[in-house]
Amino acid sequence: MKTIEKYLSHPELELIPQLLGEHVYMIYCKGLSVNINLNLFESTAFSLSTKKGFFNFETHWRDFDDFEYYQIELSQSDTPKEIKRSVEAHLLDPSSINITPSSAIIKIELFEDKDEEEWNSEGRELITVKYDSSFLFTQQDERQFLVGISETIADLTLFIRDKQAIIDHLSPMNKRLEWK
């Protein structure tokens, strides 16, 4: 069996410590799908609003001949991902999630997931792909929120604030990195 690791790049990982000590009051996205039964929100990308700008999380489905996996990408910008500004600098038609009251982020954990091929064509080695899947943010008031991959081929990213939904989502995953 062959294992392939598809993790975030070093420049993407360098963005994460910048969120320590930051307050996130609003999370912006272009459109929003809400699943009340699972206590989660999905969108093509989520942008965490901070004093340092917007930290953007988005998901892509990668499909190769020998393996497939989900890829989360992280960037920083002056405008939320996929949201345009008016001439007066107002955000145009965003959807948003208000997570007030907010307190400073004191810990960030990165969880990895894996995709194992369930079939093997003749002469092909079974492949396991490990990839970064979810960020768990812990705030000073002990509240948590998660931003990560929604495992659909629709390239959706998810946001979860509910404690039990976070536990359920992370249960099959392993923690890969932590920042305090």
C-alpha cells in the first residue's frame, strides 16, 4: 500500500499563527447553505474577518488517475473571497455568519483526514491519501468553531459552531498540528 501526503503549503501554514489573539466577529461568504439538522453551514469559501484582513478558506476536489482527495486552501486578502466591493468600498451582496460575542483565538488545531482507494485495477497499488481537512479554533471564552472540508464533489467548505457537531465531524480524523 502506498501513502501520499497532500498537506497545506508552507506559505499557507505561515498564515495560521497570525490568527492567534485575533477576534473573529463575522465570517463572510458569497452564498450560504444551512443544514439545521447537522448544525453546519456550507459555502464555496469562508472568509474570517479580523483586524489583519480576511483569512479565506476554500475547498477543491482533486481527482487523478490513481487517487483522489479533498484540498483545503488558505489565503489572506483585503476583501472576502468571491465578494466584490462598491466604489464606496462597501461589500456587495455578501452572506455572513455573526459569531458574537467573540473572544480572542487562543488555540488553533489542524486535523488531517484520509481517503483510501477501495479498489485496485490489475497491477495497481492500493493508495491512501492523507490531507489537511479541518481547522478547529478555540477562543478565550472556551467557545470553538471549525472551518474545514465538506466532503462533497461540489467544492464546498464548511463552518460549524455547535460543540457536538464539531466532535462528530472530527471523530474519524487525527490532529496533525497545533498553534497556541
